[in-house]
Amino acid sequence: MSNRVNSRFSFWLPGPGYDRNLFSPEAVWASIDYIHANPVRRGLCESELEWRWSSAGFYADHFPVVSDVDRCDVQRPMTISRGVHA
């Protein structure tokens, strides 16, 4: 696979991307909640729990979950709501 923009096939989208280190439980869970909400924001489903490939159902104890999920061992701070919209 090539990541060159001018090649016939490009696996990655052009651009620098955006990555960062997550140093606090608030940042970890805000990122998880953000990722869970992506299909809803794109209009692919009305609830995070409806998106078949999401781990949102796993964290909300809503089963079945299609893929294996490694539980995040970082404790969710009490100031952060679950973020799941059922």
C-alpha cells in the first residue's frame, strides 16, 4: 500500500492528520465519547447504540456487540456523563 498522494492507490487521506497524547481521565473519556458519537454526527444512525461496529454498546452494557472490545481501564470521572444517547 502506498501513502503517496500522486500514486494510483492511496490508503491514507492526504494531510497531516491529528494525534495527541491523552494525559487525564477526562481527556480519555472525552475522546471515547467523541468517537462513539461520530456515526450519529454523520447521520448514519440516531443513537451510538445503533451503530453496529461501535464499542458504545459495550460500555453501556447494551448487548450484543459485534466486535471484541478491550475495556478502557481508566476510571470515568464523575464529572463526565456517559455520552451515550439511547
